[in-house]
Amino acid sequence: MNPSAPPEALPLQHSGHQWTSGQSGNPGMIQYTTVNIPPEPPKDHLIWSLFNLVYGNICCLGLAAVIFSVKARDRKVVGDLSGARSYSSTARVLNIVATTLMILGILIFIIIFAIQVHFYLAYKNRNTLIDHLQPLYKWNPPLIPQ
């Protein structure tokens, strides 16, 4: 159906009973209404980009994501939806990579910190154990007369 064409009325087939509608006009005619829904404008992911810029600007990916998000917003304001989609897609990919690297960095930091704490506590306990056991096994060499 062509959206620019005027709506058409098509007659119903005769069914043997009278059908009356609440509308004025011929009851045997159906009117069609065409609703034009504009395409949803692309998201610019600016908040996500700012989050990555402030909290996890790994390899300047957050900065690049902010730049592409602003470009997407500018294209959307101008009315260039295909350009906005392109910039938005690039900003989304950069945000995904930056967020993934930030989460991996945090996990690696937590794991390394836990390992360090474990080894520190093991070393500390080893020293205290040696200090407690040392008087029991203290060997005093005999004095050599001169």
C-alpha cells in the first residue's frame, strides 16, 4: 500500500444480512487509515560514554566514545539518521570494549590483591611460628675454653 496515496474504500461481499455501522455513509464500505510511524532515532550512548571517560578511560577509549556519541547526537539533531546510526554504532562498540577492559582490570586487581594478602599472612604466620618455636629448639653451642 502506498502511504502517499489517499485511503481507498472497498465494498464488502454480500453476506445476506444487513450490517450497519455507527459511521455515516455506505455501511458496506470499509475505510482504511494509514498511520505513518517515524523510525526511532538512534541512541547516542552519551551517558555510558561519559561514565567510561570518568571512571575507566583505558587507552582513551572513553574519550573516543564521547567524541562519537557527540557526533551521533549532532547528526540526530541535523536529521541525518543514517550518519547518527553509524556514529552511534561506533560509540557503542567503543563503550563495550572500554567497559569490558575496565571490568577485567578490576578483577585482575582484586585477584592480585587477594594473592598478596594471602602470601603476606602466610609469611607473617611463619615468622610468628618460628619465634614461638625458637626457644624450644635453641641450641647453645658449648663454650670453647681459651
